[in-house]
Amino acid sequence: MKLWTVAPLDKNEARKIQNQYELPGIIAMLLQIRNINTPDEIRDFLFNESEIAPPLEIKDMDKACARVKAAIENGEFICVYGDYDADGVTSTALLYSYLEAVGARVMYYIPSREAEGYGMNMHAVDLLHQKGVQLIVTVDNGIAAIEEIAYAKTLGIDTVVTDHHMPLGKLPDACAVVDLHRADCPSRFKQLSGVGVAFKLIMALEGEYCDADSLLDNYSDLLSIGTIGDIVELKGENRVFVKRGLQSLMNTDRAGIHALLENAGQLGKELTAGNVSFTLVPRVNAVGRLGFSGKSVELLLTEDMDEAREIASGMGSDNAERQQIERNIIADIDKMVTLNPSLVMDKVLVLDGEGWHHGVVGIVAARIKEIYGKPTIIISREGEFARASGRSIEGFALCDAIAACADVLIHFGGHPMAAGLSLRSENIEIFRKRINEYADSVEHMPFDLLKIDCKLKPEAISLDLVTELSALQPYGAGNPTPVFGFYQMTLVNIIPVSNNKHLRLVFSRKNATLAGMLFFTSTEEFPYEKGTVLDLAATLDINEYNGQRSVSVVIKDIKAHTDDALEILESGRLFESFCRGARLSREQRQSITPGRNDFALLYRFLRDRGGWSAPLYTLCGKLDYRLSYGKIRVAAEALNELGLITIREGLKTCRITLNAAAGKVDLMSAGILKKLREGTP
């Protein structure tokens, strides 16, 4: 369950924006809600198609430009040193193709994720030295390669760093260090991806008469894939890159991108940032995750359509393999949690398995984080050593939490919402304990939020409204797809779709009807009945079929209108704290300790229903909120302990079945109740 929040709206300010810019009311409201209020911000957000800040405002860009130009003029052998993800791959293809076009002697190098890991490494430097490389230009990496760049210098190899990651203190001893996050960098826009920084280098190399518009015509397709793939904020220059790039992708003359679109089933379709994020980016990333990153660069550079189709087909297969690996790991975790529910009681979830593919654990961490609404770290054990990737919730800086455990880690790094680390397998339990001790020290551990932009009445939905919303595209980080709240909707029909994989739900409110899709939920997993009054959080889009256009409503979350989410979440957290061994106050224990009447109420309900098959928090409303969520959890645990019911709770399913009672049972004899009464963990 997530905590829903509705963004504050200043109606007067929204009205001013609407009148001043002659905008539709919904657009003016959303601009105000997203704090895009000043004339410059509004013009840049809605109307900027090509304006890019001068590249030389970035610290050391002049030095980088001078060193690369000298290498081109002197015929030095240059290596573009990239990374294996979508941002690194597109950065490499962009800079390599430009340098080749202006006559440079140039090669590229992408490290193997499996064998070499992220960034520069000594083995790669030796290899490039053997090939005669005289200048390394990093893209999407390099800011942390202090030792590797120093080593390259001893071999007579200069380095120019272009990166967008946070410096870790000391800067590398390179000819130039182009990184927007340098403390002394005066550049105005700091949110560029690696490919965005590489594009700025190309602008600088073009010199005083650089035609940014023409460069965007040539490279915005690569810019958009890398920018979307790196999940940087789609504001400012990133918004320009993606706006232009989406048009370029739909009209591409690049053989590799044509083949990639064809393989992904997107050729000839209207592309959005979402399409690219869910179809093209995963294919590019999958190759790197499974260890063959160079293939992605080859695809983006080839001019041979047959070769492009062959590589794209392989990337599609790699993506399917990655998806299967991901499903296998999630299935493993589902079994683990079903057998041992305490694994997901912690404030920070740390789950580990032997041989889980470390290129996929970050995606799995994101999936588990979504299910439980908690920061999640997934660890792949590989014998003596282990590697991990984590994802967080807003308000809990995962990088800080991991840094607090530095003494039991080998390597670590990241940012507030995502991080990676490595450690000895024998230290996993210590790490799990330590990071949760850090979470305990946080004064207000946040709940996972679902942010609703504004409330809508169902009768307000129309094709015109959804068409107006397109002015806010492209959507992505920093500018998410608007989520609308529809409140007090009465459920009137439940229609299974695609062999009961998904549901089409029909609602009414007063005289208006609304139909929406709830994906990846079956009728058995759906806890609400016809006639229930519900709240929906949904996105709106236009569906085109057989030449007909209609509004598509996609339900992101659903809850009983009468649910008090904060109360349910806080009560559930108390239950989990007790299960972890935390000492609760007498008042806290009483709030989750059920009495005999509470047991009777819950048991009668389960008996009358023949069990239950839905998340346990949904029982709060079914029992008319006469029991707190914590009491329901404790009562269910006690009944399970005494053999009256069996609970099987996995990642997506929770099933309670009733067992035949063998004689009279003393409910108060359950161990969990004795501990609560005694106040002992």
C-alpha cells in the first residue's frame, strides 16, 4: 500500500498562467502544480525546440576541446572510452561517429560488465597502450578513475574526462575534467546525461559558428535514447534533446535504429519517451547486462541494413533472456518470502541469492521496492564475494545509508534513489543488520508515496482533454506522466481480459461512467466487489484502433475510499517493528493486541468467506475498520500459529485458508500474544 498525496494547487496562479499564455486550463494547472511558473520557465518548457546553452560555460570544456582538436590535427590515435548502459553506448556512438566524420584516427572501447565492471580499469589501459592510443576521451565515466588515469599518464596516454556523475572528492589528473557537478563548474543546467555532455563537447569542437540545430538533426536520435535511458530530469536541455530525438527516431535514416525499432515492433508508430523507455532502452541495456556491450555500439554505427537486422535480432533475444532471468530471480524471492515472511519485515529489504545475475539485480530491486514500498537491495552471491544493486523511496537517501556501512563493504557508490555495492559474502548478514540500524536512526522513515497531480471528475474526461495534455510531453524523470485522482467511484463491473491476466473495471459516479484497465491483476487477486466505493489513481492516454480514437484510462493504484492509508501503514509498521524484536511502549503494544472479540470478528469473516485471497490490509475495510491493521496482522499470526488457519503470503499473493479445528483452542495461548502482553520481543 502506498501513501497517496495530492499536489497543492494555487488556482489563482494557474488562472494567471492560463490567461497570460492562452493555454488550456488543465495545462496551466499542471504547470503551476509542477512549479513551472515564470515566463522563462514556461517558454522553455513548452516552446523551446533547439536552444542549447553555450558549451564553453562548462568548466574545462575549453581545455577538452583544445586537446581533442590537437589530437585530430596531429593524427594521434584517440579512444572513446564508454560504458555498457544505454547512456554510455549512445555517448560512445555519438562522439566516435563525429570524430570519424571530421577525419580523426579513432576507436572505441566498452568494458565488459561481467569481466571488467564499470569505468576505466588497468587492464583496459594496458590494452589501449598496446594498440597505440595516445588520447583517451571518456564518456559517461571517468570522474572516479583517479588511479587508472594516473597510470595511463605514466604510459604516455593523455585523458580527457567527460562525465556527469558526482565527483568523490579529488579530481583525476587529466588534461581536462568536464563534469557539471564539479564544485567550480559555473554551468547553469546540471542535469545532463553522459550523452548530453558528449554532445556539448561536439558543440565546442564545432567552434564559434556551431550550428546546434544541424547537430541536433544529426544526433538527437542518439541523444534521446541515452537521455531517456539514464532517467535524468526531462527539463531544460534534456527536454530539447528528447523532443527533437523522438521526431528523429520516427524518421531515422540510421540503419541500426531502423532495425531496432523494427525488432521492437515500433517502426512507423508514434513514439513517446515511454515507448523508448520500455522498448528500445531495455534492448540496448540487455546486451550490456549480459556482457556484450560492444554489439550495441556496432548497431548504432553500422550502415549495412542486413548487419543491423542481425544485431537487432540478437539484442531482442538478449532482452527476452534478460526478462526470463529477471522472472526467475523474482520467482526465487517469492519462494523465499513465502517460506520466511520475516525477510520482508525490515525497514530496508536486503535479499540475497547464490548466482543471481548481477546485471539484472537492479531491475529486480526496483520491482521488489514497488511491491513493498521499502528501500530494497538485491545481492548476488558468487562464492566468496557478492555484488548488489539497490533502489530507494523518496526521502531515504540510499547512498548515505550504504556509506554508513562502508567498513563492511569493498566498493560502493550511487545516489539517493539508487546505489551499487560489493562485499564479502560472509558480511551480508552484518550489512543487513547495519543498514537497518541506520534506518532505525532516521527520525521519520518515509512511506512510499503515490503522487497525484490533481483530482478529476469522470465527466471531465474527453479526447480534447487528453489531446491538450500532449503539450506536456515528453514525460519522464522530473516531468512524470500526470496521475489523476478519481474519488468515490462505485465499481459496477469487473471484466477479465487476456485470459484473466488483466482486468477492465467499470465505475460510475452520479451520471458519469468510467472504464479503466488494471494490468497484471486477475479476478482472484482483485479484492473488491461490485458496489464498493473506491478511489482510483490513473493516467490518461489516447488509444487508436481501426482508425477510431478513444480515451485510455490506465489504473496505477486503487483503494477503498474509506481507507485511512497513513493509519494502516503506521499500524503495519508497528507490527513489523515488534516482529523484528523492537521494544514497543505499552500504548503501542495495546494498539496492535487483539482481544477475544477481535478474534471472533476476524475468524467469523474468514469462515463466512471460506478464507481470503488479497492483501491483508484490505481486511480493514471489510471489517468496517473495527480492527487496526496491526491487530489484524497479530490475530492472523496467532490463528496461523495455533493451526486454525494457514497463511501463504508471497510477493503478489496472500491466501488464507481455514483448517479443521481439533477441539477447543485457547487463543490467548499463542506465543505472539504472550510476547505482546509481557512486552518482550
